[in-house]
Amino acid sequence: GESLVENGGDIIAMASAEGGVGYSYGAAVFGAFSADLLNTGTIRAATEAEDARATGALVSSVAGDAGLTSSGDILASASGATAYAIGAKLLGADGALVDNGGRILAGAYGADATAIGVWMGATGSNVLTNAGTIAAFGDGARIAVWSGAGASASIANHGSLIGAVVTGDLDDSLVNAAGASWLVLGESDFGDGDDAIA
């Protein structure tokens, strides 16, 4: 069926593990034909573990679009020898639709650390419009926006991006509008295809 979750309050998920793996998910939405998350509040996930994994928001549709509209905060932090943090992760058979006017932040801290602000799946058409802040912080790889190898990505930034941008092998575009900012950290890679950056 179709799934919709609306949050206007505070959701906090925390996990810890000594010498093991810890997972935390702030909010998760699953739907067959569509899955959508509407956030005007705060969603946070935090993990401390030897192998720490944190995802602020997960939206997944096995046969349609995965959508996220947020004017609030979506936050993820992971700390450990291995640390992996994703602010918002979207998986859609037809692609992902992200409209952000708030903050989507990910931070990963440790010897082997990766932080990704927005992660969009590997098929379909991924469309992201940002009028807020999407940022990745931490000790290792810092990727503001990641889009899968088999998807096309269309990114319109009217706010602030902090981190690299990584897209797949189809035709991708990034438009950094007048007055917007993109602070590149590390290496960005737009893959194969006919890509455009303006």
C-alpha cells in the first residue's frame, strides 16, 4: 500500500554497544507503492559502539517513489572504531524525491568513518531540492549528497551543502543557485553520463 508518516514533535533513537555493532534509526517509513515522510519537528539517531551505525530517517518503497519533505531537523551521529552515519536514506523503485527546507546533518567519528547527509537509492530518478542545510561532518569521508549508480540525479541547491556530491552513471545535474553555497569536502564524483554543474 501507501505509507505516510508526519512528525511535528521530537523523535530520538539511541544505541550503544561495547565491542559490538550498534544500530539506531530515528524514523522509518515503508510502503509498497509509495512511502513518504513529512517532518516539521526533530528526528535524531545516535549510536556509540565499536561498529556504530546511525540513520536519522529511512524511507523505502519497493514499487514506487520514496519521498521526504522536511522543514525541521533530521540528525544522525555515529561514534566508534567504525562509524557510519546517514542523515536521510531513501530507497524507491522509481526514485527518490527530497524537499528540504530545514537541516539534514550527519556526523561520523572514528578511525574508519563515513558521513552522508542525504543518501538516495540506485534506481529511477532522484530529485533533491534544498533550501536549508545538508551537511556531513566527522573524521573520514564526508558526503553531502549520494545518489546510486543506476539512477539519474537532479540536485537544486538554494541553501547550503557541506560535503562532497557523488552520483551515478546516468545523466546528472547540480544547480547551485545565486546566493546558495556548496562547501566541497573531499572528492566529488558525478560518474559517467552527460553531467551538468551550474
